[in-house]
Amino acid sequence: MPIHRYIIIAFILVLSQDNALSQNNQTEEIEEVIVIGSRLSDKNINNLLPATYIDSETIDLLGIDSGDELLRSIIQQGTNKFNDAGNAIAGVNSARGDIGAYNLRNLGTGNTLVLLNGRRMINSPGFQSESVGGSFIPVNSVNTNTLPIGGIERLEILRDGASAIYGADAVAGVVNTVLDRDYEGFSVSAKYSEFENFARSDNRFIFKYGSEVNGGRGHLTLFYSLYDRDPIRASEDERMGVSDWRNFPEISGTKWDSTRFRRDSTNSPYGQFDVIPNVSNYEFFNLYNLTDSAGEFEIFPAGDTKCKVKLSDDSCIASDTATKRYNMNSERWIYSKLKRDNLSISFDYDLNENLSFFSDFLYYKSDTTQNNSPSAAFSTSRIIVPANNYWNPFGPRTFPDGTNNPNRIAYDISGQDISQSIPDEGLPILIDWYRYVDIGPREVNVEKDTYRILFGLKGEFRNWNWETAVFSSKANTDDITSNRLSNTLVERALALSSPNAYNPFNGGGNYINYISTGKDGTPNKDSAIESAIIDVYRKGERELNSVDFKIINNSIFSLRSGKVSFAGGLEFRSDKFEDDRDPRLDGTIKYTDKDGDTFPFVSDVMNSSPTPDNSGKRDVFSVYTEFLVPLVSEEMNISLIRSLNLQIAGRYEDFSDIGSKSVPKIAIGWEVTKDLFIRGSLSKGFRVPNLIQINESIVSRQLSRDDAYLCLQQIRSQGQIDDCDYSIQRVAQGSKKLKPENSTNTSIGLIYNPSFVKNLNFSLDWWEIEKEDTIGLFGENNLILSDLILRLNSNDINNCSNVKFNENVIRESIDPSEAESFLNVGLCPVGAITRVEDFYRNLDTRIISGFDLGIDYNFSSRIGFFNISVNATKIDKFIQKAGPDVSELLEAQQQGLIPSEFSIQGFSDLLKKDGSPEIQANLKLLWQLNNWGAGLFLKHTGDFVQTRVRAKDGEYWTIDEYNKVSGYLDYTINRNSNQTRLRFGINNIFDERAPLSSDIFGYYFDLHDNLGRYYYFDIKYDF
């Protein structure tokens, strides 16, 4: 019989028991027990499950202002792909604004269940891309910053799978935020922070009020906070403000001195252009070398030795050599300007002795502003400058209105007349590499708001406790980017034969000023391209509604060893989302490029991939049961078994879009002695495909990837990889055939509280999660490598027409002038990759295991009260097993067919790679003496390698360990019944900066911050 039938039958049998059983037991008042991972309120389950509790005092002591900061203090948290620095480089297709995401155990966003007062929280409307398998897939999460930090009573983190208790997605663990609903009094606090390395200051204000109502029958708690911060510009820091780190001491002159540490762009105002017709018959190539054999030429600063033709006082034409690159970080903001409001209201009221009403209201609002780099066209959608463009140096002798063309090339640098080398009608020009720096940076403004309203009743009947509640929650995001460009309107601006035409040939002005500021000193915005500037929006909405009913009986029946506890419940929830894209993104306004490509492969927004509007809905019905069975009690006097308790749970969930799922859990707690407790658990869990993964239609994304075949050509011809990564299009599709990811969670641990050392607590837990059918993509890198293998195995330069290739890797025709470079090294010529096609699928098994250590000790002495705690987690295994396709790639690399410089993405060993350190730990030391208090905190993040950077010998670049020490000193003034606390704190006392990596800002921002030292002053007044 399926497990869900057992669960339902058990639930019904319990509810239908003869009332005599209840009447034979005296009604007991069920004691409230703080526990996560169980629906029971039985104190015997307290130590049964591995959990971490962070109370409001600890949150306050850490100086935390935001949910994402709180998350970073949890050592089990992995990378956070939803972060501010990531937003700074993200396009409109990403989740942006004030947001953070939960990712316990680094198992992936979406594998952590997030609760508020024991019930699910709503996911943010936006989604982010996260690498699973060989590429990036859409994931979403509850927004960490919706949490009202100052209104939290405690944060509960279950470090174990709990799908049998809470349902889908509780694979890596559960985070439950419990709001403070019993606060009495009135308090206000204000905090000011100042950063040593940046021109940034933060301000926070908190108001909190709590009071009894109607003589103690009710209670009202209200909390409000306002957080306001300045932005951080990348240009404020010598490392983050550049995008080429090859001259840094760690890189220069070492084996790492390669283009992997160059993240600047070939797209700059000093553009590269291609004369479209074959130039072999034109004298400007044959006699004067204005272009190379492919018709390419570049704009250089005037006075450069490579100049062939002067265009203006600031610019000239040079034949294709090496482009003047653009510093992508010159105008980016790493941290946005932010204003955030959090409000929570709780109201409880006793209707009578056995019936109570409770309600919650939560509201969050944020407004962020952030700058990104100016737009540049994708290499797959290049724009043509018509021959009649007013500024085209290869333009006609006369324009259609009969006027002479003053900008047509006449003389070269030596003064020789070369105008006859260009046909009278002029030539069209392809914009190959160019960035529209003169219109300024893209300006991103994101407004978010979320509300949640809940009403419930709870009561007692005999020895049953019951509770029911209904809640509705909605989250909205309004993302608007200004200073964007329409491809269609840019083409119109380029098509003009008057001075109002856009001029892409005038360079960046004074080159020294351009290098220092990153700004184009020769803008032609007002008259030429203003009409092409657009705003682009994305509006997201998420709605979650739920109704539930649950019952608890701590004495459903008795055994010799004690009373058996029972909990059960029913829940119905409805989850839906809408994703509304700008008409120029969703295909309402279509653009067709020079190759005839249009929506859904090309959008009309320059530098943005097309995305259709999307929506989806899911209804879920669930039922669960849970028992706590005492197998042995202290009264039984069994040697080495003071007590033995067994937790058995199961849950059945039925989804309207993917079918049903049932999972069990069993956990055991063995109290060996009063000092020693041993626990273990075994459970099945599952994560369902998110609504985006199921409902997403064909979606194109522009990515920069290595062309392995081109890289191999460079290795054979030059001995090393020069520059073989470029922009390609990745096309992926959602699938309604996706099935849930299934997991098996195992844990064994102990708690030791030695009686000979008072107040010393020690815990050690081993855990393992084995997840099958992990949803991901095989990946464009791996598909490109499979294309390489097929081509090499069938390579025959005497008959290249028979070469085999991967049909999912689409290439353009090779330019005849470039074919020779391949033939010279024994390779059949290929054109550049334009598109790689993939789809979301259930991939292979992912396994992660490790240890959690906790030590807590407090004592009093003549010099004060001390508390010391250490928490550490060590991952000893993290692998994603390779399926047949990946195994073929790995075998080919072992045989030398795939050079060692290439990384096979997402499979095999993931430990200590790309944001997965082996060890994370923190240390807390607190001291209190009379009115004085102090604290010291250490956070350690271990080292790992970055697989993007690989030396010729196969070694990966190591991102060093990162240690931060923070502390505070405070003094409390007591006057009558009022209390004032003054606190001064320093975060990152030793001004440690994040280790160098080959990421966009020179540090690994998905895991580290790079803020350095900052100071804060906090004053709190309690009435």
C-alpha cells in the first residue's frame, strides 16, 4: 500500500478514537516547547534533531541590519546568487534590487524551506540563474530581506531534511523565523555606520511596541524599521574599479598571467568595424592596407603610431590590430542605493479558556537604484552602418540630396589622396565591437513590496490541542532600466544622411581622460541618438494562499515506557506567479537583425536577450502525521539507556501540475547517561521543479563562452590560448516532463554535557544528503566540448565536408580569409558559434556529506560573565555523478583529446570548487560586567578553487581563505524603569579584504563581501 494511504488512514483513525480514551486521561496543559523539525510540543524531542538557534540578542550583538547579513552569519549557508554585486552586472532578465536567497549546505537555491512562525513564506517574484549540472538554470527563493530583523525573537535552523514534516523543498534543511509576539514596553533605537574604504554611510531606525489588551486577555506587538544606505561605486576601490588584474602582484609574471584575469571588454567607443563586401578587389586594402583581409579596421586615438587615416583631432583609422578595450567597472555601482521599510504587527486574543484568536501582518517595501555599464550590441545581433550614414568614412561622394560628403576618406596620414580607392556609392560597415558609452551607464531602479496577512484560531479539547489558520501573501517587483537602446531606433539613427546621424567613428575623445574616467569625451547623444534611448521594464507578481488545520496530543495512548505523542494536519496552498516583460523583450515589438533572426532569438533591446511573458499556477494538497514513541524511560532502569525515543513521520502531497509524492522519516534519540545523548535520523525528501522551470517557453540568453575548437587552434598555433571566448546564444526550454528531485537524508550525532564542567555543551553531527534526478542543464560548455570530440574524431583536412558535429551547436559559415589559420594546424575550418540549444532535464545524482561541530560554554567570575561558543561545519564529500555523456568527455580528456585547459562543467567532484569551501566556522566571545558589555566575533571561510581559471599544467586558481574579526563595546544606563544602551562596534577590525578572484569585480561576490572595515554607533532606549 502506498505510504500516503497509511498516512491518511493513521490520521483518520486518530481523529475517530473513542472519546473514552480522552476521558480516562486527565486533561493536561501542553507545555510550549521550542523545537523545529517536529509539529509536536513534547520536550522529549528537543535534542532529537540537529538544529541551530539564533536568538534576538545574538542578532543584535552581531550588528546585523538585513536578512542577507543574517544569512551570512550562518555557517551552513552556501553561495548566495541573489546579491547586490551580482545585481550590478545583471540584466533585466535577472532578479535585481534588494534581495538575498537561502542556500543551506550549498546544495542549491530552492533546496531550503523557509518558514515564518512555522508556515511557508512566499518566494520572490524574480528568479536568478544558478549553475546546476553544466549550465545555469532558473531558481527562486524567499527574499531574505523581507525579514523584520529587529522584530525577530529567534531564528531556528534545522540542519536535516524535513520533507516528511513540512513538505516539498525541505531537502537541505529548514529555516524558521519566529517573530517576537510577547514583547512588553516601548523601545526605539538608531544606528549609524561609516565605512573606512568607501564614501558610504548607513542609517537604521527601529521602533518597537508591545502591550496587553483588555486586562491581559489580548496582546498587541508592533515593529517597524527603516534602513537607508548610500551606494558603493566600483571606482572607489583600486581592485573593484578595474577589470584587468594582470598587473597585480599575485598575477604578473606568474603562470596565471593570462586573459582569464582580464574581464574588460572589446566593446568600447574605440570600435572595431568590418567593411561588409569582400575587400580583395579594393585598393584601400590592396594598396593602402586600411583594413585587413577580412575588411576589419579599428578606431584609435589620434596620434597613435598605428594610425592610417585621421578622422578628427581625437580619432583615426587603424587596420585591425588590437582593440582599445573598455573598463567595464568604470561606471558600475557594486552596492545599490537602498531604502527599506519593514513592518510587522501581531495580535493575540483569548476568546475564552479554551479558544484563542491570533493574527499577523507583515509588510516589506524597498527601493534601490544601481548603475550598470553602458550598452553594447550582442555579437550575434550586430548592427550595420549604411553607406549613406553621414559619418561613414567609407561613405558615398555625394548624399542622396546632392550635397558633398565631408566625412568620406580623402587622404592618409602621409597626405596621399586615397579617395579613389573607395567606390563612389560608398560601402556599408558592420559594427563589430562597439559600446555606446556616450549615452552613459544603464540606470536600474527596482521597487519591491511584499505583504502577508494571517488569521487563525487555536484551542484545546480534552487532551487535544488544535490550530487552524488561513493566510494570504503577495509579492510584487517593478524593475525599470533607463538609458537603454532600441536596436530598431539605433538603426534609424545610423541611417540618416545628415549631421543628426549617430556617429560611432569618433572614438572616446581625449584618450588619457577616457582611460581615467571610462567616459566618452566625444558624445553625440543629444542630436543623434536621443530618440533611440528607451526605458525597459519587467513586472513580477507572486501570490501564495494557504489554509491549514493541525492537531496535537501529547498522550494519545500510553506504553510502559511512557506516553505516545501524536501530531497530524491537513494543508491546502495555492502558488502562482506572473512575469510581465517589456514589449521589446516579449516579442510584441519585434526586431529582425541582419541575418534575418527575430523573436524568440533576438530582442529589440540592445544587450538584452528576448524573453516571453510567463505565468504559472500550482495547487497543493497535503496531509501529514507524526508520532513520538518512548521506547525506554528512565523509570525502567535499563543500563546505558536512560531514555530512548523514536520519531516517525510521513507526509503526502498532491500537486496539480506534477502529480503526487509521499515521503517518510524516522529519527531516534538515545539518552545514554545524563551527560551523553546520541541521535540519528533517516528520511526521504524531495524538491519539486519550480514554476519557472516547468512553464518557461523557449528562452534565449547571451553568454560569453569558450569556443573549444578555436581554443585548440590557438594552442596548436601559438602554444597557448589567446582569446577564444566570445558572446554566444544559449537557448533553453522548460519542460512539463520534469519530475521531483528525490533525496535521502542521513544523520548521526551526539550531544555531550559533562556534569563535571558546568554549562559546557558539546555537539557533533555527521550528515549526508543524496539527491537523485537533480534538475539542471547538460550545459553549453559541455555541448561545445562534445562538438570538439566529434569534429576531431572525424577530422580530415582533405575532405572537410564529412566532418561530424553536434547538432545542438549551431555555427555560422566560416569566412574564407580565416580558414587558412585552421588548415595550417591540421584542423578543418569552422565558423563561430552562434547558438547552443539545451533543455531542462533531470540529471544525475548529487551527494554531499560532512560534519557539524558546536561548543558552547559560559561561566561567571569576579571579572564578569563570559560566554564562548564555536560552530563549525566541514564538508567531506560533494560530488555530482557523471552520466554517460559526461563520462565520455572525462574519458576524452584523460586520453588527451580534450586539452587540460578546458573544464568539464558541473560534474564529478564539486568540493572546494567555485564557492564550496571545505570548512566554515565562527567563534563568539561575550563578556558582561555590571553595566558594561563587549563581544568579539570571528568568521572563517575556507579556501576553494575557481575552475574558470586553469593554468597550462592543469592547476586551478585558488581563492584563499577569508577571515573576519568583528567586535563591540557597550554601556547601559539604568534610570528608574527606563534603560539606555550605548554601543560602539567595528566590523572587520583588521580590514581584511576578500581574496582575489577572476570575477567581475575581482572577488568572489557570491560568497564573500569586500567591504573592509567599518564602524557603527547604536543607541537604544527602552521605556
